[in-house]
Amino acid sequence: MQRILFAFLFTLITVSALFAQGGTISGHVIDNTNSEDLIGATVSLENDKSIGTTTDIDGRFSLSGLAPGQYSILVTYVSYNTKLIQDVEVKEGEVTTMEIALESNSNILEEVVVTSTWSKENVNSLLIMQRISLQFLMVYPLILFVKPPTKVPAMRSNG
């Protein structure tokens, strides 16, 4: 009798563990000045960056299968200040919904100056290649530009 009871309890615990869904954190990430959706913002757990996602075309995200407890959420986006939201409560089988507004990072970039150098050897090499190409085209002008016929009419002999 004890074996049957033990087997029943073991099966019940195993099945309940398999069907445990955990909790979900979902939300919406927007720009705090104009309320535009931020597409592609990264949303992850602060202590475990491997658990994360990016926002979709509507700025929405969902982190599911989280064990019940307290989490810190890290939200990052290019040219916006990173936002850390602490003490996000996750309950078993429930969805915790968040509305996250990111502030634009208003760092003004300085001008970029692009410089280059050249050497006489590089220019001479280029001129030599151009001359060789021109000479080749003068010798073989039609081979490169004329497409050969794909079908040649057959000739019949009546003999």
C-alpha cells in the first residue's frame, strides 16, 4: 500500500513540475518625449543576460517561463539611456505588465575628419592596369561585347 501511495505522489509531483508554467513579464517600450514605439530595444534580466529578448515592431516584449520571485529588468537601446527597473514581482502563472519609457541620450557628437594618403607607386600601378585593360580591349573588342548566337539554323542538303 505504501508503494502505491509513494508512486502516486511521485507521479503527481513530476506531472505538476512538468506543467508548471512560471510567470511572465511583458510590456511596451516607448520614447518618453514623443511616445513612439522603440523597435529592437533589448530587454533582459540584470543578473542573467542570457534571459532576454528584443522588442517587436510595436515596441512590445515578453519574457516567459520565469520562476516566481523578484527580478531586475535592464532595458537598452541605441542612443537612449539604459534603464534598470528593480523589484519586478513575478507570480506563478501570472503576467506582470510594464510600460517602460526610455530617455533619449542627447550627447552631441563632434565632427569626424576623414583623411587619406597616397603614394606615387599606387597611382603608377593604377595607370599601368588601365593601359593594360585598354590594350586588351583594342585587341579583343568584339569577344567581350558580342553575344554568340544561341541557335544556329541547320542547313539541309537535298542530295
